Amino acid sequence: MPAGAGAAGTGGTNGAAAEEPYDPAAPAPLGVERVPTGHAGIDAHLERLADADHLPADGHLEVYEDVHRGLRSTLTTLDARPDDSYDHRS
């Protein structure tokens, strides 16, 4: 292949032509920073919130409810008392 033949075939845009035009009505991320908590289970649920960034508003509810169920379940598990089968009497 002659030198430079590859670049001429792509138009030299490096994928810029594949970008969609700006649509102010299209869903866009809110830019809310999610700070890790240090608990993998909680962090995984919080990261799921990013799925709502690219959905129209009517799709957010499903994501929020899913995250809420997951957080509630994880937090309930953390609050559950461990099995206390040890007899503390001497």
C-alpha cells in the first residue's frame, strides 16, 4: 500500500464523522460525581445510576427503582445481626 493511502480512504477524520450532531433535547449526563464508598456492593449499585444518563426521563424510574431495591437489600444485609449461636453464660 502506498504511503498515506490508508489516511486518504478514511477522509482523515479519525471517526469524527461518526459523531451524531448536537441535539439539545437528547438525554445528557447530569455530571453528578459518584464518590466510591469503599463497599463494593454499594458502589456497584451507585454506578448503576450512570445507566440513567443516556435514557430519556421516562426511562429513569426503572433505573432508580432498581438501584433503590439493590441498596435497600445490601444495607439490610449489613444491618442484619450475625448468627449469635455462642452461649455467653459461663
